[in-house]
Amino acid sequence: QRLTLLTESAILEAIDEMESAADSGDRPLFLKAYEVFHARIYEATQNQYVAEMASTFRYRTGPFRARRYRTRADMLQSIAPHRRLVDIILGKTPAEEGTIIRRQIARDLLVSVS
């Protein structure tokens, strides 16, 4: 599915805000930007069912995820995989690399809730 220029711009703006907050070590701002980033991705699916499922899951696992981002280093470390995710969404990543990254995201998700 193709993204609109507005949707693509919103996703890029959100990841930039995440990175800026991580650079400054501002944890509350980072966590807010992190949630906005994911909300933009859900909106980009243009599928209300998928967006609701993902949002509900994120709400339930939020406390576990937030514990992963206690320090500036933790926040900065999370930027690269999120940038790779953006590249996948925007079609800038070869399909086989996208598959590898999706598997890594799934593993990270399991670790965050265990």
C-alpha cells in the first residue's frame, strides 16, 4: 500500500522527535514521542481493526516497554531499529532485510513482555 505524502511526513516527523528526545535524554518526552510514532504507523495502515488491535496490545504492554527506556543510552539504542522500521514502511529496504527486521521486532516484543 502506498502512503500519502502527509502520512509519510507524519511518520518521519515522529521518529525525528523520538530521536531528538533520546539525544537530550528527556525520558518523558521520549516516551510521548514513542507513542506518537507508533500511533502514526497504525494510522498509516488505514485499517481500523488492525490499528485498534495494535493500540490495545501497546496499552497492555506499556508498563513493560517503558522499563526498557530508563537511560539516555537505552533510548538512543532504540532509534536505529525504529529507523529501519521506517525504511521498511517507506519501501527503502530490500524485502529480505525487511523479513529479518520483522523477526527481530517480534523477538524484542516477546522479550519486552516476559
